[in-house]
Amino acid sequence: MSTANRETPSPTAGRAGMKKELPEQFKDYRHVWVFIELERGQVHPVSFELLGEGRKLADKLGVELAAVVLGPPGEATWHAVAEAFAYGADLAYVIEDPLLAHYRNEPFTRAMTDLLNTYKPEILLLGATTLGRDLAGSVATTLLTGLTADCTALDVDADGSLAATRPTFGGSLLCTIYTLNYRPQMATVRPRVMAMPQRVDKPVGRVIQHKLAMAEEDVVTKILGFLPDNQSAKANLAYANVVVAGGLGLGAVENLQLVKNLARAIGAEYGCSRPLVQKGWMPADRQIGQTGKTIRPKLYIAVGISGAIQHRVGVEGADLIVAINTDPNAPIFDFAHLGIVIDAIRFLPALTEAFTRRLSPHNRDKLAS
Amino acid sequence: MHIVVCIKQVPDSAQIRVHPVTNTIMRQGVPTIINPYDLFALEEALRLRDAHGGEVTVLTMGPPMAEDALRKALTYGADRAVLLTDRYFAGSDTLATSFALSQAIAKVGETFGMPDIVFTGKQTIDGDTAQVGPGIAKRLDLLQLTYVAKIASIDLDAHEITVERRSEGGMQMLKSRLPCLITMLEGTNEIRRGSLDDALRAARSQIVKWSAADAGIEDLTKCGLRGSPTVVKRVFAPTSRAEKAAQIDTTDKSLRDLADDLIAAIFTRQPALEQELAVDGGA
């Protein structure tokens, strides 16, 4: 239902080239904010990744980096505040309220829009999680400001505007989007797109506390329960150290077993490219790419994946990308570090066996002695 | 009950090509489809109608050719289709899109009965923002239920709805009130084939076509490019890495040797990995 893909790119480019004159009521909007996503006592790691990115933007602009922590009264909220400082925040805006114990759209939208209208930041970053996307859409529409979703790069240009880059046209091209005449400039970024910054122990700095102007009876939606995911069955691709994924080059659904066998042998998570999900070969939570999971493993092995841009943007953060593909001209070889042109269906059993041989404790002991 | 389902006609992304020289999208000949995520919303709406009675109206904003997507939705069993089409909508970002659609939904409500539920898909496959659904909810002051995996119950007399909502790390069970906006999670149902009767009816059906004025939109500055706070400044292809992948030489080698070569190359580049893999996997 969205139209980030404009029908007429040329006039937009023309308009963006026009001289920018920020309306008077937005001229006092300053500083960079990052929303800290706190759920069931845990801060989502994407919030720290965004603090790292927000730090760079704030330093370029010569302004402060603030963390926004919305949570229930008590320890978890203050732990999140402390962590935000450790990951680079200069100050924190905090609303403690029982209504903010678990995410619901109404109290969180209210809390966030009140803070934004009161303290007026120029930039607000949120994680593109289910929570962050639910909240960002409501907040941006309430404030009638621009929101760029699922950015893959953030920068500030010479006149201090946020330049937010994201894939477009189904991930076949990238575009850079500006919010010229409105504030705050809002952007969401998916988990693992930005690198995790270094954590440095720091005392808690300046904290500005705010009250939530809402009572439970004002909130229509009630939480009846929460069913945590079965952790063992659930793919944790985004934060896995080693990932093996298959694509259309596998040819048949049975051949996915070869990918799973390799993954098991090296203790990797397994996943796939978008077409396999569309074919129903794998569940959507194992899809890797712009519309699936973004990964940053130490090792990524792509098997029979051609490497469309929408896949590429989801894996580029990997330390080492290995591509196995029959087509020497497949675009995956343009961004993989290591490649082998071979029929994966023949090669994978040999590779699995070779890894097992090399990694088995028995052989390692022999090598060491 | 009356249910409105917002759908979008999108290019079949599997067949999009980028012109190698001009970096523009080659749209010619690319077939269009209903955004696949929207089909989960449509099927859920049809099931609710079948269970509770009432009507399903499908709504889209787009060029005149988006009529094809609406007609397809009618073949699945939707009762009515509305096409919002006007050159003033060209270049809409998510905020301008949610404005136009919310105005059209209000007009649909006035004309055909107020909706109890407005559905959208989770996101589109071309824009991928997932922001228009929440935008519509906010503008129409509807309760917002995103990423819904299951509608557990609806009580039309009490205006109550309970749903299971995908959230980070688990499913939330939520009780909320009608009217509401639901964005439906993928994989939650399968679109029906549609009956022969529906196919015949779809072919005969008159699709309601509204311009901005027909939909009651007076303030055109909130539409299209003018109504969009975001501006696309640059569209470009990503730069390639300076060097292509280092290739393992496959001439005259057994599979076993090639596997050993590849593993050696991996550990040469990332020496720390070997210890890590041996701990996690191996054995």
C-alpha cells in the first residue's frame, strides 16, 4: 500500500533541486533522537545500532544525541537508560508509566508525539521492527511529517538535511530521500543494517523526565496475553554468526536438505532468497534480503543465489561472503569475496563432508599433537 | 458487516529489469499483479463476510490500468470495487497516499455504509514501507492492529474484536474495538480460487471510478507530489565492489579437493572462524 516508488521520478528530482526554505515553525528543531525499543525488560539491539549511527549524524551536525526511553516504572527502564549512555547518548528523555510496560500503539504514539512536540528534534530514528514500524507510521501521520522506511544508509548533506537512502523498485535500485520542509525528519532502519557500536562504560548523564498524559481507561486496546516464540524452532538469522542460504539454483525443494546439512555441520543458521519463500519452499521468517532478514554474520555462504540487489542489501554487512553458483556471470560474484563456479547439488555434499572432517575434534587433536 | 480492503497493483518484481545504461526501470512488458501481501488481507475479509454476512469492498489508488487488479479481486469474491484515480495523486509518498485513501474510505463509508474493518496487506513488494496502513488508521481515527496473524473472535453487537498480533519475540493477544484497521500478516491463509459465479459477476461488474473530486477531496495540496513531505532526490544503482569475488580454480580437481580448497580459502581470510565453527558445529 505504499508508494515509495513514484510514478514520475523526474519532477521529484526537480523539486528537490529547488532552494529549500524551512518554514519558520520548524527552525528551532534541533538534535538527533533515537527511540530505544524496550520490550519485556530487553532493549532490542537495533536501538544500539541506531545510537551508533545517530552519533555520527549528531557529530556532523554539531548537535546532541538523545535516547528516548519509554517503559514501565522500575529497573528495566533505568537499565535501558544506562545502556543508552554506554552506547553513546548524550542525554535521555524518559517516560516511566505502567501503560508503557508492553507495546500498544495508543500510549506509545501519545508518549512519542508529546515528546516530539515539546522538545523538537530535527531527526528521529527508529528500528524497522514490527514495533518500530507500527509506531513510526502513527507518529509521522500525527505530525504530518516525512518518514523514510527501511533505510540502508543515513547521512547529512551540506545544508544539514537528512539524506536517507533505501532500496526502491522492489530492491532493484537505491534512492536517496529528503524531508525538506517538515520536522522532525523520520527514518527507520532494519536490525543489523548498521554496525553495532563499541559499548563504553559511562555514568548516566542528563535525563529529562516527562509524564504520560493518558490513563488506562483512555486506551481502548487491551493486552489479553503474550505467547513467546518457541526459541528452538524460530530462526535467529539476523544475529547468527554463520549463515548458509539457498536460492532458485537449487532447482528442487528436496535439494534444500543439502543446505540444511551444511548448516548443521558448521553450526550455522539456514535461510533462503525471496523466490523460495514465494514458491512456498521455506517459511517467510527464513527469507534473507531487503524484504526478509538483514544479516551480518562472520561467514555467509550463498548457494544457487543469483544476487539481486534486494538480496545484496540484506547480506552486504557479512564479513565474508562465499558464493556457489553455476553461472559465472551471476551478480552475486560482484559482491561476494570468494566464489566457486560449480553445480551446487554435486558440490554441497563434498563441502559438508570436508567441513566435518576438518572441524571434528578428533582430527583437530591429531593435528595439535 | 462492511469490510474495506485496500489493495495495490504492483509490477511482478521477479520480472523487473533495470536499464544498464540509464539506470531506469524497464516497465515495458512487465506484468502487473495484486500485491501478494494484500491477498492475505482480502482472503481474511472474505472469510469474515462469509461467517458474519455483509459486503467486501476493494479499493485501490492508481492509474486507470489498476482496474485490472480490482477486477481480479472481484473474481475472488469481493462484492464491490472502487478505483481512485486522478493525475493529482501522481508522486504520492506514504503520507499523501494515506491521505487520499482515507478520504476515499470515508466516501465509501458515506456511500455504501461505514466499514467495521479496513484491511491492508502488511506492506507492498514494490515500496516495502509498511507505513500506509498505520497512516490510514491515524487519519480515520481507527484502532490500529498491525501484523495480525489471526482474528480470534468478533462480536459485532459489542463492537469487539480479539486478534493475535505478531510482535518482537512472540504473539500478543489483543482485545480492541471496531471499527479498526488491520494489516494482515503473510502466510496466515490462502486466497480462494473464486467461483465461476464470481468470475462471471466480475466480468459484468461496473467498477466505481472516482477522481479526487468524486472522493470528496477538496484540498489538492495534500495530494500527490505537493502533499508529500518526502522528496526523492536521487535514484541510482549501487556501486560494485572494486574487485570481483576471488574464484576457486575448478580445473581438473576432484570435488573433495575443491571442497578443501574452498575451506582453506575461507579460513585464510577469516582465521578466527575455524575455532568458532569447531565449537559450534563440527563433531
